[in-house]
Amino acid sequence: MQKWQKQTLKLMTMGAAILSLAGCASAKSSASQGNNPTGKTVKIGVNMELSGAAAGYGEQQKQGIQLAAHEINQAGGIKVGNTKKKVQLVIRDNKTSNTTAASVAAQLVNNDKVVAVVGPATTNAGTAAIPNMTKASVPTVSPSATDPDYTLQKNGKVQKYVFRACYQNNLQGSSAAKFMTTDLKAKRVAILTDNSSDYGTGLTKAFKKTYTGKVVSSQAFQEGDKDFNAVLTSLKHKQIDAIYAPGYYSEIGLIIKQARQAGIDVPVVGSDGMADTKLAQIAGKSNSNKIYYTTPFSTKAAASNQVASKFMSAYKAKYGSTAPTFSALAYDSVYMVKAAIEKEGSANSVKIADGLADLKNFKGTTGTMSIDKEHDAEKTISIEQLTNGTVSNTYNIK
């Protein structure tokens, strides 16, 4: 090969390499820009547990999401710069499966090109979805993922595209401990923990850290357990003043029922996983006395909150029932996305994440909230009391 041919080949090779690098840089730049709305709509994805073990929560959240979207569209849509765009929901079922939740996240951001996602409901499913949301630079707002580490990376840094509308377990657990000490005067308690998820174990850890009385028994159960008689029998002679049982209504309802049948009539205190009318259905109304649980949304306190009062009326008109906590949290999640878009004047997914991170004094159904530096919602916490299966009192915990 002649010298000029070699030089020409060398230049061609260098040019191809430069073009290749430019192409990579362009692709990287494009990926970092996130998703943008197209046409006259803003696509918001819903990655939700609509079947499987957590379907009860997922269905409630879907109702809150759909109500919020309907209201926004009835009012003309979301203001994006000088125009208004209607909300288009893209709803997918993650089947209460971590693997499916990750797959749904990929479908929503890559195929459906949504600019934000509401859900999943559970911490585990939400955590599984994070890598695909982050890769696409699309924010996700979970209405109810409460594990303290949900919004954080393993190195402790905040997840840029992960937010939540609820408070985290540390606040729930510590608030329950304060309530049992100050209001119930419980000096000796037993703990029954759902240790099949980070939800139950995280709440228990926070409770133990704050509670100043004596924990006379600490036992665990698994999601799906039906018979708690052996555990409850062991508590009958321990002179307990109360039971702390963080978990979901499906198991806690049975624990309450079997405890009352065993003659254990002490207060049972739990978490927002109990905030469902199915709890009293499972436990039985006559057994559902002296039952307490932490909650971000109190139907009793809603009368003093104009946003909550309006929401409850609209929910009742649309669905024919009283609005549950998880519908309220999901409803707020959609309006949080709307507020972020209008603050930034853009429905670009990266800009929405910026807007969510800067959200301050947002007035929602679950109170006035601000997003802190770890993307957690700072808000007040309440404890509701059940009497004969109906909310009879509300306590505000500071």
C-alpha cells in the first residue's frame, strides 16, 4: 500500500471514530434529557398493584389517581407555559410483583413515553422500579412507600427521580411509641411484627428506639398467616398494657379478632397499613374497639381542611363510599406532579423532578407538605381510633 493511501485510510479511520464518539455523546445527551409531552396531553404513568397481595391498596390508589386526573381535565388541564394540556393516564398492573413492577416501569418510560409515574404502592415494588425510572430520567411519586431508605441510594445520596407523598416509617413508629406512652400510659407492651417485608420490620425498629416502657414480648409473623392463637395465648399471662402490631389489615384484622376471642382486651396500636374499612370487616365490628393506627389522612380532621373536604365530597359522589387514606395519598401524588409542572413551566420529565424536589407548602388532602432534601414529605401525623369498627376519635402527634 502506498504512503498516501495509508494516510487516507488513517484519516478515514480517525473520522469514523470521531463520528462514533459524537454519536455516543449525542445518545447520552438525549437520554439525559428525559421524556417530553407530545400533542395536547401530558402522559402520567401508573405503576400499581391492581392484583396480587396488595391489590386492595392499589385499587384504592387508582381511584384517587383517576379522580384527580378527572378534576384536572374538567378544569382545563395542566398549565404548561402559555398552554394547557389534559392529563392522559397510562395505567399498568404490576401484580404485586417486584419483577413485574420493574418491567412495567420500563414499559411506561420507554414505550408509553410518560413524563412522570405515580406508584408503586409498596416499598419493595417501588424499589424494583427505580433503576428503570432513573435510567430514563423520569420521576416517580409513590403514595405509600414508607421505608426510610426508599428515596436513598446505597451510598446515602438521594435518588434524584424518587419521591413520596407519605411520611416514612421512622416517624410512624416513633409517633406510635409516644402515643402509647403519653396517651395510653402503656408501661408494658407486646410487639407482633410482620417480618416478611421492610415495612413491618422498619416500623418495629423505630418503635423500639423511641418507646420508654418495657417490651415484654416481641414476636413475628408472615404475610398470609391465618392462625395467631399460639402467639396470643403466650401473651395472656404477661400482664401487657397494649400490643403494637405494625402490618397490613389482612393479618392485623385476624390478630384483633383472635385476640378478642382469647380474652385479650388491651389496646392494639398499628400503622397506616390498617387504614382500611376491611380491617373491621375481618376483625368484626364488635371486636374493633380500642384500635389505633397512625395515618396521614384523618376523615375526622378533614372538615378543617378545605382541600380534604372537597376531595371527600367528590370521592363520595364518584364512588359512593367514604374516601380511604390510600386514595387520598394517590390523589395528592397526581396534584404534586401538576404543581411541579406548573412551577417549572415545563412537562419535561427532568424539569418535573426538579419541581418536585423544590415543592414547598403544597396544600393537599393529607395536609400541607413540603419535600425535604431526601425527597420525603414533611407533614403532620394523626392517629385514628376505632370504636365498633368506626373512626371515633383522632389524635394529633407532634
